Amino acid sequence: MAVSPLQSIAHAFEADFSINFLIENLEGSVTLILTDKNGSKIRRIITAEQLADPAKVQRVIDTIRFGLAIDAGQGISVMKALSEPANDQVVAPLLGRHDEASDGTA
């Protein structure tokens, strides 16, 4: 059974937030409302176009996580984690050469 885009989004944040979706218009846009235990709310409009594309749904999840990390002072570490798959392909060969040439001195 396939998971709906709204289920994917809800699953991504259910551990830390109460999740609500409000229908914005008949075209399919929704507003995501995340409420933490302190009552703080995060609102994000998600378009029908974003909901129709699994890659865009994942991008919505990633950008919300990144925004939350910035608010928590952890933006750089999350940005690195989100970019690691792309960086691994480009940087890994360079790291191998750097490690071989390194003698531990700065």
C-alpha cells in the first residue's frame, strides 16, 4: 500500500509535533500546522504541485527540518547531513588523496 504525501509529511514530524492539515483551496493546496508541546506553531503552505511529486514532498520535509535546525542553532550540521549524498560522490576521492598526503601536521 502506497503512503500518501500527507502521511509522509506527518510521519516525518509526528515524534515532535502535533500535526494538522487545512485545505487551502479546491486546487489541492494545504496548510501544514506543526504544534510543539509548548504550543508554538509552524505553518507552511504546501502546493498541489509539491504534493503530486514525491521528490518535492521530500524537499518540503527537508526544508522544514532545516528551518527547525536553524531555529535550534544547528543549521550547519543539518545542511551538511542533507548534502552528504551529493558530497560523497565528489568529495570522497579528494578525501582519500588528502588523507594519504596528510602527516598530521597543520
